[in-house]
Amino acid sequence: MTKYYVIGIIFLACVFSIPEGRSEIALTQEQEQKAAKIDSLLKFYHEQGVFSGTVLVAEAGKVIYQKGLGYANKDTKEMLEPKSVFRLASVSKQFTAMCIMILEEQGKLNYDDNLQKYLPELKYEGITIRHLLWHTSGIPSYMDFMPKHGFGDDDEYINDDVLKTMAKHHPEREFEPGERYKYSNTGYLLLASVVERASGISFVQFIQENIFDKIGMLSSTIPFGKNQFVDMANRVRGYNRTKDGGYVDNDYASYDYAVYGDGGIFSSVIDLFKWNEALATEKLASKETIQEAYKPYVLNDGSVGDYGFGWSISEVDANRIVEHSGSWIGFRTYILRDITNNHCVIVLTNLGNRKGVKLYNAFYNILMDKPYLRIINIEMKTAKNAQEDSE
């Protein structure tokens, strides 16, 4: 009997226990069993040093499990809870896209407007807002060209610094707009600047008034400067796990990194579930507008991809799935939404070099009554053989 087979037996033996992290709302017996499986799996990952973070799982719009495991701050021994606030990294992109969609619905911009209409200082002809949303603009990564123009790894810079650098040095495009897909942080940073030019207010104010306040995302924010960052309520510190089982505190990297649009939002699983719920309504925009986010990109040659407006798009067993991950020093984040069944899985972690965030694969399989132990075995073998994840 192998070790991983034994692990599987242990999980199966635990499925009928009532987990600490289940929903306060009365669950059916079947939902209790699913929550118990999620809880057993999460605890195992945590005990193996692979997971530290928070999880929320909802079935058909009903939260069946939410819990935090690990430390939000290892120095103070503050424990993680569902209300704990993490840097979302690229999960922020879907919010930037929604800001653009709201402005389009208000008639203040059009998806096919040229970028130069809003940012005339940038001499990139033929790039539209839609190209930026779809990652098909060809604009290079600011993380590559900013160091070439006086901004080192330890220098803090903001969106305006990137715009000024692009206007002055005009980094060469990597391909013609619409020619191919290449994931672009620069594109979403520029979209935040488009929001500011089209709305006449700061991106932070726009997203606060038009999204966070409207749906009660009370813990969500984009902090500026070290003071706002340090004073943030329930803020989680980011860490990396070392080969000897220790931890490297990467908290400094969170307030040094001050650009927004491609990232920058801090939030909790509780707030992200409110976001998930709002997307199933018309609280933020019409259903027609929201559906635009789930349409995949189309290249110049007619080929169709798997990314929309801030969401990766797929179909699993005829179920429509939209999802996105995020990764920044000390953090990994993930949200999956099964639009067909109204399921949702949210995983936020503060171990940036561990694959614990990929628990969402198993959690979703549990919701769908599909096998999940094989996923566990593969990932735990990977964790054992590769102490540091270089992804």
C-alpha cells in the first residue's frame, strides 16, 4: 500500500465529519459531505506546509465552506480568517475590465476606440481598447522596458511614470495589433489610465464608487504609499517557503509595487464572493454588457482564443467556466466561476512559491461529484520533489 493510497483512505474516512469551516447557513446532507471533503483536503495541504491562506466554496450560489488556515502575520501570530485581506495580483484585471465596461455602457468610450483617443502621448497606431482587454495589442511588458530607462528593481514607480517612459522612449511593439495573443500587464495598466481620462476622476475613485461601494466590498482597496498599506485593516503579509522549512517575508515588495490596473487590489474571499454574486445580477452593468466579458478574443486571421475581458474562458462537460489566477511575490490567488451552475471557488494564499492555490481543481471536482484524489496525489508528489515552485 503506497503512502498516497493511505492518504486517500484517510480523506475518505473523514468525509462524514462536520468541518469547522462550513457555512453558517443550513446545508443539505450532500453539501455537508462535500464541505467535509474540502476541509479534510485543506487541512492536509496545510499540515504538509503547502497551503497557508483562505478558501470560500459556493454551490449553486450558496456558500458551503469558508475558512482560513495559517498565519496572516507570523511575527504577531495573527491567524488567517475569511475576512483577511490579500493582494489579488492579476485577479485585479477583471475589475479593471469592468470599469471599462461600465464606461462603455455610459457612452463615455467604445471598445473599438483607438488608444490614442485617450492617451494621445502614446504613438501606437491601430491599438484599440479591445486589443488591450484581449491581450492582443503587441505592447511590450513594462517590467522589461522600465529597467532599461532608469527604474531598477528597488525603485518604486506608478502608472504615470510608465506612461511618461512610453511616450518618451516608445518601446517597440512585439507584433501588430490583433496578430496574436500575449498576456500583457502593460495593457491593463494602460486601461486604468484610459478609465481616468474617460471618466475625469482617478482610477481608485472610479472603482471605489462604481464597484466596491455599490456591492458592499467593504474590505477591498487599492492602497497608495506605505502608510495606507501598513494601516490597512486585516492585511495579510506575503511569504515564500524555503527548502529548510523556514519562511522569507516578502511584505516589503507589496508596498514598493505601486502600479494599478494590472494588479494593485487588496481583497478578501468574503468580498470576492460579493463580486461573484454581483456578476450574476445587473447591479454593476446590464447582463448584455457583462456577457461581453465572456466572449473570447478573435485574431486578425479569424482564430478564436480562450481569454475575454479579464477572464480566461473554457467549457468543462458543457459547463461554462470563467476563471483567473494571480501571482506576486508572497501571494497566489485564484477565482473560478461556473456560470452554468452558479458555483464559485475562491482561493487566496500567502505562500507565493507553493502550489496550494491549485487546490481549486480538487474543490471544483468535489462540487461536481467527480474524482479528486488523483489531483491530490500528483500535486503532493510535485511538492515533495520540487521544494520551490519556479512558476
